[in-house]
Amino acid sequence: MSKLNSLAISENGFIFKPSTGESFVTNEIGLFIIQLLKSGKKADEIIQEIIKDFEVDNLTAGKDLYEFLDFLKKENMTD
Amino acid sequence: MSKKIYERPILRKVVEGIPNKFGSLKRLRPISKIDDVEIDSIMDTYGSPVFIISENTIRNTYRSAYRAFATRYPKVQFAWSYKTNYLDAVCRIFHQEGAWAEVVSGFEYEKAIDNNISGNKIIFNGPDKSKEDLKIAINNNSLIHIDHFDELNTILELRKELDKQPQVAIRVNMDTGIIPQWDRFGFNYENGEAWNAINRILSSGLMDLIGLHVHVGTYISTSKAYTIAIQKLAELANKTYNRFNTLISYIDVGGGFASQNTLQGAYMPATDTCPSFDDYAHAITSAMNEASFPNNEFPTLILETGRAMIDEAGWLAGTVLANKRLADGRRAMVIDAGINLMFTAFWYDYEIYPLHETSFQSEPTTIYGPLCMNIDVIRKNINFPLLNKDDRFVIKRVGAYTMTQWMQFITYRPNIVMIDANKEVHVIRKKEDKEVFRQQEEIPKHLL
């Protein structure tokens, strides 16, 4: 099972990581990105999904996405 | 279908431990208007950053301070502390409300005269009064508060060439339980220096000693210090009457009242701990009423309150320049107002609010100013909503000492506007441009 799929994620953004017992919170857009990552989407595709659904430009969405991916990696939530 | 509002994705670890003493974080409510005027419209017209002063708040604060004292003591006079904010428009509001002027330099003295204050309503404080300044002050019958023996001797010398009898008071420093004790100003009470100064003044017969002045410190959050100060001044007034048959006509307790800005490192927010005008008035007027002054006559009580009178009326609106992550992962926000405009950020934890609802999340954030200096920090750590570049914010309670201690460093100083009682906005100090500096600079011929 991938690291992301091992997380317990509630609908309102509460994340539990069973491997360490740690808990996290994320917001609506963070949850949206995690769901897309879990479905196997690549960064470029995720950016397109974000700008389709949210009021944001390509540049900002990309900058924020890569920062968020760094967070996930730092917390050992992605492979 | 309209798109959803975007905010940056966040991931925050839930940390276990003892909850903080204030419970869960309250959401910062945006502030979009000052005195019913849209801050956005002010920024669109006058730029960013921009200082905004509320005339209504100044008048209301003055009136509540005056009411607190005047309802408890028969003779009360406020003097506006110029150094706290000497913009002419601000000074004139205080003068219209009935405040005299309290100045600490020749420059401030000139400003007071230009603001149509008559000489006998100017209190001239401070250690730096030139011979020329003193001459003008004596001729105008201003109240000269002598700071040291050298100044006393200068006045005695000037007296030989002037016809006017100088109207003087002495500044007295003393132990009131406040640390640090401000003993660099005035004459010390405990070691007898103040009594010596009174003897020198009155035995010369060359000036009128009409007042005693004490200033216990700044940002005094305990009103008891004033009680001790007044008891000691009453003691001096009695000794003066017994020996010279001279009545002291006023007691000036200076300023130093705290505002509702929280000092860095304070355990509780100042909004919960700061004494009100009524608390200060109760302590000071009770001491004045209880002290037995000579002949049972009440001297006039003069107050030079600065900070507590103007802090609340000043706002600073600005714009987010950038967001970034620091090396340790903390969030940092860079704004267009730094310590060049708010020197006071070194000791206050200023309250900062977004102008509009942008995000329901907040993150621990360090807020930096725009200067190329590591020390340009406006808030070291604040839970702040996720503002984006170009979003606007407003900083609360910046009326005191910002617009007098600000620096022209790296960039120009911005516009200062005032909202009047009719909600009209006026520029009261124009923003600087290169011409302002060109006027002051001269280039030697060989460099032209």
C-alpha cells in the first residue's frame, strides 16, 4: 500500500497517520490535492484540476502545489 | 458555474500538550472600515502603506480622559505631549479640546507657537533648552521646567539681561517603586537635590517657582506609583511654603499612562491588563485630595498624557509583498511597512488584521517589513490567516511615537491622512519624494 493510501483522512481535513500516531489538519484545497494524488494524477494534471475548480491563476497554483508536495514529503506521507 | 475561492493548501501537525491559557485560537475578524470609511478606498487614493488617523477617536479619547479627572478633582489641565505625535493637525485637535502644549525642544516649541498656542500655555520640558530657546520662553511667560543646575544657572544669567520674571517649575525624580528609576531627568528627591534647587531658585528672588513636576516613567501599568509621587511632591510644597511663604500653584504628574498595545513578553494582552483613565484618575486624584497642601489650597493638576491619548486613533494600512517559507519550515510574510515606519514594533506585539475575509485557516507566521535588514520584524510569531501577495492588512493602535520616531531609511515616508467627523479624508502630511531630499542635499562643485 502506498504511503498516502495508508493515511486515515476525514472529509473535513483531519488526517491520522497510523504508522507514527501523528495527526494533521489540512484545508479544502489540501484535501483536494491529496485525493488527486491518491488517484494517481501527476503535478501538471493537478494544477489543471485546481485552476478548473478554483479562482486562481496557473502560476500561483503551481507554486503552492509544489510547496504542499514538499510538506507531504517532509512528513513522510508520499513515496 | 462560478469557481470556488482559493486559499493556499496547508498541512499543520496537531501538537499534543497543555492547551494555552486562552483556549482555542479565535479567528481574526477582518477590519475593512475606519469610522465608516472603506480602507480600500483610502489606499486606492493615497497609496500603500498609509497612516490613517481618526479625528473622532482623538476627541473621544481626550474627552473620556478629561472627564475621568475633572469629575474627581476641581482643577485639571491637560497638556498635549508634542513628541508623541507632533503633526500640526493632531496638535490642533488637542488644543481645540482645551489641552495646552508640552514641548521638549526648540523645534517643538516653534511648532506650538505656530499652532497658535499662547506662550503661557506652553510647558517647556527636557534637558536640551538652548540659551536662545530659554530667552524666547521667558519672554513668552512659558512654564519652564528646569531639568538640571546648569539650566538653572543659565536662567539666572539671562535674568540679568531680561525684564521678565521667568515662570519656572522643577522636575523632580524619585523612588516610586518603578524600575528603572528615571533619575536622569530633574533633581532627586531622596538625596535632597530637589530641595536645594528650590532654595537656589527662591533665595535668588530672580524667578517665580510656580510648579513641581514629576514623571515616574513610561508605560506605567500600576497606578500606585503616582500616589507615592504626589505624596512626595506635597511634602516639598509644604516645606517650600513654610520656609519661603511661596505657594506652588500646580503639580504636574507628567504622562506615562499605558495604552492598550501589548508589550512583547507580557503574560496577558494589554487589553485585559491596562489600567483605564478612571483607574489612573482615581489613584492620582485620591492622592491629590488626601495630601495636605499649604493653606489648604488645591494646586492645579497638570497631566501630560501622550501615548494613551493618541495610540488608539492611529492605523497603518499596507499590502502583502510576498509569502515564503523559512529554512525551518515556518511561514513568513513580507509586508510593505517595516520598522522604518514602526520603530515601536521593537517593543510592542501589534495587532494586525486582514482587510477582507480571505481564508478560514491561519498559520503561525513571522511578519517582516520590506527593508534589507534582518531586524526588520513587525511580528515574530502571530497566528495569521493565509493572505496572498497584494492582499491588504491594517495595523491597529499606531498613533503614538510612530509618526515622530519614524526613519527615512531605504524608502520614502508615506502619506498620513485623517478622517474627520464628517467622514471626509484629508492628507495631513504628504508622502515624501526625491525632491524632498534634493532640497536638503548639496553637491560640491567638483562633483557636479
